[in-house]
Amino acid sequence: MKKISPSPSPPYICAVFTSIRTNIDEGYEEMNNLLFNEIKNIDGYIGNEVFRDKDGFGVNVSYWKDLVSLKKWKNNQLHKKAQKLGKTKWYKEYKLRICKVEREYDFRIN
């Protein structure tokens, strides 16, 4: 079941990673699973939301308590290894946007 990530009261930080995959799948799923397990151990990590379509276009939004927390993830050794592999194997193109959430609104039918 798909789930919207919980979030604290603003302000907080989000990192929006938009990418287009190559046709190379070798090791991608394994690394992705390792990363999702690793990121949960970073102090200040709140959650994430991920989407990828059948054509390889994807968006991964991760939520962070503050920029200091996000920097811990940036400097994580497994994450750095994944970045190198991403550039050489898995991504045709990507863009990372760092944003400060000032306000949020929600709606839910119970």
C-alpha cells in the first residue's frame, strides 16, 4: 500500500531527487534496498516518498529535520558509493533540489 510520509511541523528540509534511469539494472535493486535500510539510521531523517514509471523517470523525495541531518546523509559512505555507481551505470540524467518546507497542508478521508 502506498503511504504519504509523516512530517513534523514546518520548517523542515526536503531533498527532491529526480532521475531518468539507464537500461542497466545490475545491482540497482540491491543497492536501493541497502540505501533504504541505511538512511533510517541517519539522525534527523523523517521519511521519504518514491515513484518511478515504466519509462525510467523517477522522483524520490526525502524529508529531514534540518540541513545538518541531510549533510550526514550526503557524507554517508554507502550513499557516496551509490552515487558513483549511479553516475557510471544507473542514471542517464538526474537533478537534486534541496528545499525548505515553510508550510504544509493535508487532507484525508477516514
